[in-house]
Amino acid sequence: MWAAPHPEPVRPSAGWYTVPALLLAAAALWCLVFVGLNLGSLRVADDPPASGDPASGVTVRLVRGHGYFLYAQRNAPAPTVCVVTASDGMTGPVVLTRENAWSAGERPGLRYTATFEAPMTGTVRLTCQDTEGQLTVTPDDTVFGYLGLTVIGGAVAGAFAAVFWIVLFVRRSHAQRTPDTPTPHPL
């Protein structure tokens, strides 16, 4: 009887190293694209908060199209109607929503009441009705959370690439030490 031939040992080729390299490159590219596409939002999210009286107005610097969180004193009612007035007298309504409410941070003595999108760019006076006490306006910083998730995703992809590279290296080293000719089996 003839002995069954032994299969050739699996020897990963050098081309397999391109898989973890491509994974690392894709993760780095995704992080760079995210930062590039959100650079404006990252800058706006880092702007300082502004506080003031809701009736006389809060002087705040806005960037059109970006979101802002509105905080009222903990025991004060939430504002219902807000308007921004630019230094040149131009006014615009502010639509209050709850967008990204999950991302609104805690502030001592204040509670999150609404999110709004800036209708214009520049230093404006934000006045609100049906509330009292102090109002605080902060930029929506949700983009920092998304940046953190992007960086974590890139780190996980990098860890997978490193593990894949080590496994390939060990398999190739082991395959080089394995003899090419199979050892005969006794019948």
C-alpha cells in the first residue's frame, strides 16, 4: 500500500504583509479624512461659553450652521422663543431643538434646555423669552466624541494589523524551518 502524500505546509508569501499594511493605511487615512472634513467644527467646538441675562441678551460669537447648546439655571423654566440680533441690526429666529442632547455636558447650577443652529456668523446678542436667571450658550462639542470614536477605531485597526503581522511573521518563520520533503510513514 502506498502512503498518502503529505500536503505542502502553508507558507504565507511576503505579499500577505500588505494586508496589515493596508489596514493601517486605511485607519490612518480615515482619521485624517475625518479631521479634514470636521476641522471647522473642531475649531468652533473649542470656542468659550458665553453667559448673560435672557431678557437683555447673551453676547456670543456664532458660526452659521454650527450647533450650540443652551443652558438655563437649574430651577428656571426652559426658554421657548429665542432671537439673535447682529451688531448691524439684522435679526434672525433661532429654532430650538433637542439635537445631540445626549452629548450636552453637565454644568454646575445649570441644566441643558435646548440645542440651536446658528442662523448667522459673528458676534450677536441672543435674547430668549419665558425664562429667567442666567443663560449659558456653549458650542455643540459632539464632534469631539466622534473624533474619540474615530481614534479608538483607528487604534483597534492598528492592533488587529499588529496581531496579523505577528501571526504572519511566526508562520513564515516556522514554515522556513519545516523541511520541504515529507517524512515517510511506516506501513
